[in-house]
Amino acid sequence: MSSVEAPTIRKTALHAVHRQMGAKMVEFNGWDMPVEYPAAIGCGIINEHMAVRTGVGIFDVSHMGDIRLAGSEALAAVQHISMNDASRLAIGQAQYSALLYPEGTFVDDVIVHRLGEDEYLLVINAGTREKDFNWVRDNTRQFDCAVENLSDDFTQIAIQGPKAVNLLQKITDADLSVVKFYWVTRGKLCGLPNILMGRTGYTAEDGFEIYIPADEETSARVWNEILAAGKEFGVVPCGLGARNTLRLEGKLPLYGHEISDTINVWEAGLDRFCKMEKPEFVGREALEKAKAAGVKRALVGLEMTERGIARDGYKVLDAAGREVGYVTSGSPAPFLKKNIALAYVPVELSAVGTAVKVEIRGQGVGAVVVPTPFYKRPKKNV
Amino acid sequence: MSYPTDRKYTKEHEWIQVNGNSATVGITDYAQQSLGDIVFVETPKVGAELTAGKTFGTVESVKAVSDLFAPASGTVTEVNADLATAPEKVNSDAHGAWMVKMTLKNPGELHGLLSSADYEKFVAEEAGH
């Protein structure tokens, strides 16, 4: 308790590989992570972003955490701590969900995977790993269910883009053609047996996330084999910069930005992942009250109509110049070639077409509320 | 990367090329590389007064917003209008894609700036951190 520890920055098993490739590294939630790879190898945020929209890119996402719940009451435990309905999951299926505080605000958003009859895997955010694990453990004590923190057991690599399936199929014996979006499979991958592969991601594109042993040698070998196998598809390594612009175009929330412990489900517009017909889950009561009381602010998409880029934390002003809200995430959108943002504004100003301003360096710059997601991937005719 | 010897440099990564009483200002190759894909350049209007060491504009990459600092005091005589529509030119040719031209108020201010060799040493140290 009394020992004073210097804040250490954490590294994934692929850290040396990123350095070797010349990646620009940044601290992200206590992790030293690649933000982008060098222009000299065809990278940079814009090229990485475009590769994922049109071909394939790979990301080291080992900083994400993993919590396994297993036991005869694992389903009841997951139902209690998450807002989506896990009873709908078949074995091998996954769903987007969230862990809520009793106030109806967010502990974190998660992907819940049902791996077996009584076995679930929650994939959680890097910045909230310890908090999430403690929270899950403390809130599931009454269930016959073991809670394990597997966060350090895996190197997690995301392979994303319309060509991701073609790339991954070259290095695994699992038949990926039968794996639907938000389903998982297992198979041999780069010679490693029984590797978990989920058709999930954070790019608003088709793709997979794979979970391999976390030792440096295996991690580096698989990373390099993926890059080699993807050469014919123009694969590039991608950093957190492109990950952010890709998820923003798809309006996928980021903890600490669109969702947090002061924002509730209704404000965040995540209603369709929150199953109020479930009789009980942490946060349900508060959400019922919040709905009855009326939702005051809403998360909207903005597109800049005048020259300027909205950034995280910038103020949103109404037409008269009064401060009415704030930008949660803002950036140029490399694929859409527009300057876009997500922002909280009063419900009265949330209708598509409403003109607002974003304060940039003291000036109100024109923007308009637009439909979201900004980007939707084209439907494939399968 | 070699830095042209026909100009001087600031520790904030601007370059200034002096020609008599006037000068041309841009950002260095090191700066463009650190910023990444540049998508926005905002410069003051012709006639604006710049003060050495003070901000006079903004350059933004996909990820970051960065201030431009005036290497010297003076009056803006021309801005590079190309950069409004093609800011990526700063990435491809940082030492050619100038941002403003100005007349110098006090050329003596330039003595405090870095030579090409000193700037190269400075960024090597900065990059090493």
C-alpha cells in the first residue's frame, strides 16, 4: 500500500517490431503505441485509413483488455453487468454492449463473446482495464462464475478492410466464408493451434480480430507473416491515428469521448444496444428514470460548412454565438474528405440540418448537423 | 535530411530565408515529418504585423494542431495561397512550400536563430528523446 511506484509506460509484445518499422510512437492510456507508420513505407494516417477502406490494414490492439467469465451462472452474471441481452447469443456469437454504473452512465463499452455453453469473453478498452476488471469481479460475486483477467495473455491483432477475409484465409485453415459479422471461429493460424478469430473490429469495415499467445517471438512472427501474406492485397500496418479516424467516420464511440461516467445511454444514442425488456441489470433503474425525465442532450454528427477543423473539446455555439455544447471527437475524415465531428448539443439543436458553429481559436466556424454514421460500408451481395 | 544552408532556423521548427530587407518563412522538413499528413494551413492576411517569437498562424495535420511562430518581426507582404487548397505540399516539399513573405522590421533579430548545422544538431537531440 505504501510503496510508491513510478508511473510505468506499458508496451505490447510487438513494441520492438513497431520501433523497427519506424512507427511514430505516442502514449495512449498508459501504453506506448504506434500512432502512424512512416511515409517512406507508404504509410501515414491518410494512407493507412484509405488502405482499410479499400484494401486491408493491420493494427496491434494488444492494449485492449480481456475478461473471461465461466461457470454455471456465467450468463446470469453477464446479464447483470451488461446492458445488451446476452441470452440471445449462440455459442460463437458476439455482441456490442456496455457495462453501466447504477447511474446509467458508462463504466466502459465492451464486446461480449459467447465462447462456450457457460463461457463468455468481454473485450474491453485499454484505459479502463483495471477499473473494468475490478468492477466486473465486484459485481458478479453473487454468481457461480469465475472471473479471470486474461488481458496479458493475448497479443490481439486487428486485420481490417474489404480484403481482410482474403488475407486471413491465406494463413488459417478455418473456413472464414461461414463466419458472419460478429461471430467467432477457431482454427490453426500460422501454425498455431486453436486460435480465436472474431469477425469484429473498430473501423466500420469488414475485418477480423485474432488472439494469439502474447510472447514476443510468436507475436512478431505472426505480425510479419500477416504482412507477407497481405502483400498481394497492398496491406499496410496501421496505427492509432487511422484507428481513430476510421472509427470516427463510422460513429463508433470512444471511451472518455462519446461515452464516460457522466454520459448516459440515451444521451449517447446507444438505445438499440440497451435492452430495457431485460428485467434487471446495473443501471436499468436510473435509465428508466432518465427516460421519464426526458433526455436533454444528444450526440450528433457535425460537418464543417466553413473552413476549419473541429477538435476534441472545442465548444459548440448556437447560431447566436451562445455556448451550447462541445465536440467529443473531431478530425478531417480521410475517406469522406470532409471535416467531421461528434458533439453533444441540446436536443432542440440535434435535428439533421440544424446550423451551428464550432469555436476554433476564438472564432465561430460554421457547421451543420448531418446524419450518422458519416460512413457506412457498402453492402456485399453474398 | 539535410537542411538548406541559405536560411536560418528556429527551435520551433520554422525556417526563414532572408533576401535584403525581406524574408520568406516556412516550416522545416523535421516539422512536417513530426506532424504527419498536413491538411490545413492558416496564415495571416497581407499587411498583418508579425512579432518575433509570437504565433502568426496554424498548421494542422490529421492528428494535431500546431502553432506557427514568427522567426522575426515585420509585415506580411504575400501569403502562399496554394496551401489553402493543397496543404499536402508542405509534406512533399517543406523547404519549398513557403507560408508567408514579409518585410523585416529589425534584421538584427535574426542573429539569435540557428544555422543549418546547429538546427540539424538540435533536431537530432530532440528526436533522440
